[in-house]
Amino acid sequence: MELKVIRVGNDGEGIAYHQNKPVFIYYAYKNETVRADLSINKRGAYEGELKEIIKPSEYRITPQCPLYGICGGCNLMHIRYQESLYYKKDLMKYLIKKEFGDQDKDILINNTIPSKNIFNYRNQMNIPVRKINNENSIGLFYRGTNQFLPIDQCMIQDDHLNKLAKDILWLMNKKKIEAYDPKTNTGQVVNLAIRTNLEGQMQLTFVLKNQANLTNLIKELLKKNPKVISVYENFVPKYKTNRDLLSGTLKHLAGTEELIMTLENYQFFLTPHAFFQLNTKQAINLYNTIIKKADLKKTDIVLDAYSGVGTIATFLSPHVKEVVAIESIKDAVKAMEKSNQVNQIQNIKPITGDVIKVTEYLKKKFDVMVFDPPRVGLGEKVVNYILKNKPSKIIYVSCDPETLVKDLKGLSKLYQIVSIDPFDMFPQTSHVENIVLLSLKTA
């Protein structure tokens, strides 16, 4: 069927219309005329499988990855990079207009801030390992499935990770360590979780479905690649999908317990399950923009909620009187405490617990509140807490545009949305991070 693509959706998919109903066509772009085969997905919506570009967009380019469109890792590699930045700004404009109606004219959405690196920027990858045709293989997954796709090179992950994964595969074959075979439920290694810092040092975690003796493999690996400074295993006997990777029993096997991430002059100490922004250089840009937007005073007392290992709190600390950093994960708080000691920072107060329970217990008046929640956003309870306590300024860092605009609608009862700054943390994909500055409305 021939279709005209009208706009681009939240996941980078082209959207056309058939019988007044939207048709979602992955890898098509706005203003293109395409031929697609229609089907109905599980939600009852039309999906179009792209068969031919009849009239291409002026922004369309040939993707550099030979497996683009098959692998699920990227979804905007078919358009020019500058145009992908416009798309991310336009997405925010569309979502704000949808939620706020005519009030959208009062909300400033700045141009998307580009990433310095548009390839090889990911500092961490979870790389599936499978037994295919009786051979160990590394790879990713087919788009939208848990079906394994053999790949030995990913264009958006740091090259140190690509090389290390291939080295490990070679050593697994040499040492007769078996990849997991989902058909027979045999084999040991199901995933390689690798993280690297700007110095090229790496932390490696073997995710095991069944127990394995990795001693000899690790010994030879550390000789072969001295940049691997930290090695763990994570035993996950109930592994079914990558959602299970953070479960299981984590055990330190070799090297240091932490990987040190250095951002400007600050050091952060990461264990395998610690959250850290995936684009290191762009993260530095993000944190400095937060400082600039917040326009802080030396007398300010700041709440940093969902603080993780304390990156935002650390960047805030020289500019304010005190930062109260609240995080629910104990290991992240321990890492923050170590960072504070090493970085010689005395005005960050790390606390383990729930944001609302801790702040209500403290009964402290905050001048500025900074929120960097997970994809689910703040939710009604936290929004109501903010409206009740009325800080003069809020900085909201979001990785999910849809939950962001929902939370902003709730906050807009008392707050003016001063500006939205989209950040391209994930080039070649439709994902966008946003920094939102809100100020308390005056009577």
C-alpha cells in the first residue's frame, strides 16, 4: 500500500494514516511517500512494514551499519544527524502542545544540544552470548524481540567494549566455557556486561545462567588486556530476558571492586549495578548546563532527589551552602560517600531512603529542588509534595518525554515552565534527555 508519512512518532517511527487511523512505519520519515505492508499489532493499531521508499526525504541518508533495521539498537541512522536534533526538539514541541494546548506558546523549548560523539559513545553495553549452531556467539537482538542476532561490532558502543567482547569470545572457545543455549537450557555465560571510563579502563561482569569456573579464562584475559581492571560474575539461574540482568548473586572475582569514572576533576566509584549516564562526555555537558540553568546562590539549600552515585550533587556542591542527596539504593549512597571523601566535598549530605519520607522527616526548607527520576517520572505523590513545599526553583532532568510532560502539567498549577533544553544523549536513536527549569509563580 502507498502511504504519505505525515510526522514522526515518539520512537522515531514514521506515522501515516489509513482510513483515518494512524499507521506506524519504522525507518520511514516525515514527508516521505512509501510502500508498506499493513498489519495489526497486539494493541489493535496499524503497523506498516516498509517495503519501498517511493519519494525519499531530503534528509534521508544511507545508514552506516550493515545491520541497521534488523538490530533493534538504533532507529534514526537513516536521517542526517542535524535533522535528528530537529526531530527531538519537534517531539518535545508536539508533546507539550498535546498536553498544554494553547498554553504551549509560553513554554520555551531550546534547540537540542548535540553530542560531541555521534558514534562509539556508549560507555556500557549488555552483550548477549548464545550458542548458535554449536558455536559460541556474541550479538544483540532483533528489533522488538528477544531473538538473538549475532553481531561482533556495534557502531554506537565504545570500541574498547567491541574489542573486549571479541577477546572474551575467543578465550571462551579456548577454555571451553560454553555460551547459553536457550533451546537446551545448557551452557553457562548468558551475557557480558562491560563498562568503560574515558581512560579506557573497563569493568567486566560475566552473567551466568549456570555456574562456571572462570579462573583460568580471567587470568589469561587480564594478561591479554590490562585495561580490564575489575571483574565480577552475576549468577542468575532464573534468567529469561535482559530484564533479569540486575537480579541474581553478584560476586567480585578479580581486580578492583570499583571502576573510577572521572568527570572534570571529580571521581565517582562504580560497581556493576550502579546507574551512570551512558554518554560520558555529554553527561559532563548535561551537569554543567544544570548549574547554569539553576542560577544558584551560595546560601541555597538544595534537594537532589534520585541522586544515584551523586554526580549532580557533586557538580552542584561548589555553588551552594548544602546539598541533601536522597537515593533509595544503599550501594549507590555508599559510593557517593566515598566520592565525597575522595573529592573532599563536605557540604553534600547523602541519605538512603524514599524521597517523600526522608524530606518530611527532615522538615528542611529547600530553595531549589533537583529531580532526576527513572523513566516512570515523578508521579502524583512527588508532584503533590513539591506543590505543598513550594521551592522557588525546580530542575527536572528527564529521560522520558511522555512522563515528563504529564508531570509538568501537574506542576504547572503553581510553577512557570521557564525553559526546556533537549539533550542528545543517544545519537542514532530516538531517545532524548531534557533539562527543565521551573520557577514558582508570583501572585
